[in-house]
Amino acid sequence: MQLIEDKVTNSNKNKPDKTDRAFHDWYRFVLSYPPQLVRKYINEFGLTSEDILLDPFCGTGTTLIEAQLQNIPSVGIEANNFVHFSSKVKTNWAIDSDVLMELSKLINENTLITLKKQGISDDSGFNSNPNIELLTLTNKQKKLVLKNSISPLPLHKSLVLLDEIDNYKQTEFYKYFILALGNSLVYQISNLRFGPEAGVGKIKTDTFVVQTWFAQMKKICSDIELSKKISFTKSESIFFDSRNLKEVLNGTKISAVITSPPYPNEKDYTRTTRLESVLLGFISNKRISGNSKNS
């Protein structure tokens, strides 16, 4: 037994169990700690629905989701635009999943029709022969992302999909569409690799874009359906600077803190979320601050 345990690497220890994928996999920061660790601490602390759990560096919401699943009130603070956005969406299950799925199907179909008219395929084989000039990032955007982080054809397909998604900007469903695209971009569509620093791996001439996004939307809708079968309390994710906790908590009594703070090693934590943050409009310059347009 000891020999088996010794073979478990740190990277595997930080991965969610297969049973912990719900909600967490909507978008997960590459440096996130595993849900089972949060659950372990919650149990050891003996937290109940009468307590309030704080994560002052909540990232993509691992602590908040686990607290929510165990019916424990929680508050998270995050200063990174896209990361905060993801934690806010991932803990909001009060949405009609049937309507969300129907709109997702419509976006999927309309995007594929548009691409087909442009001579571009998102099917197996990718026999694309574009008859238009491909959409691309602006020069300003290109300066913000890693070179070759996404190939021209997948980028074009992503931007066409984003244009279709933008038709629902004024609806409550929009944020789920955007988060699904953010997840798809960084983990399937792009050329990025993480170890844990962001870098460029194998360059993909083409890859599934619309199909990848639609599969992610199916997962989100399935998880929301799952939430209807459990009792949970709402978590709160706040876009703020944790150095001013007193200001944002305003006297709220905190029972426990579970967090992983940023380390003083000059690491640029925005680098690992740069592509999706730029392409989806969360940042527009290297001074990453201010409110997200999608919050």
C-alpha cells in the first residue's frame, strides 16, 4: 500500500477526483488546489451552516464551491478580472438549464452555418478552404498574449463563435456562454501548455472549436440540473483587493479561512489566463486592473 501511495505525484494530488468534476470543471485555474482538500479542512474545522468561510484569494472558486455544496455560507475575494468572473459564474446555479441548453444549441447551429458559408469546417478532417480573410486579434491584443498561443484558423472560428454569443449579451445566460468559451480556449483550442508556467506547445493547424464549446455547455447544463437535487447556500465572490479586507467585509464575522495566497516570487499570475482574458475582453492593457465588462 505504501508503494502505491509513493507513486502519487504532486500534480495528481492537485487534480480533482472524478467524482469532484461537477461545477469545478467549468473553468479551473491551473494552480488550483483540489476540492477534496477543502472538504477535508471543512470537516476538520467542524464548520456548519451557522459559520462563514472566507477565501481572500478565491481564484476560480474551489473553496466557494465546496462550501456551497456543504451548505456553508462563504465569501471569496479575487482581484484578477477573468478569474473572479469564473468564480462568480461557477457558484451561480440559479439559472434555467433547459433554456440555457436551447440557446446553446442555437448558437452552435448558427455558428456552424456561418463557418460553412466561409468555407470553414469544424468537423472531423477539417477540410477547410476559407473564402474570406480570417478574423484575427488587433495589434494591441497581439502584444498582450504569447506568440503562437492560438493558430489563425482556430482563432477565426473562436471569434465567429464569440460574435454569435455576443447576441445574448443582455441576457442572464451570456456569462455561461463566455465562461465555456474561456475554458475551451485555454484547455483545448489554444496551443498553450502549462507546467505550471504558461508556454506554447505543439502548434495546431486546426482543431475543434464549436464542438468543444458546445460539449462544455452540455456539461454546465448537466451540473446545473444536478444542483436541483441538493440543498445549498449561496456563496459570494467579490472583485476586490484582499489587502483591504476590513473594508469589504464590513464587520462580517468569519469562522475560518481556507486559501492559497499568491507567493512573493515575482510570478505573473495573469500570464496563465492571458489568452482568454484578452480575447473575451476582460483586459486591454498590461496594467490589469479595473472592473470587468463581463462581471
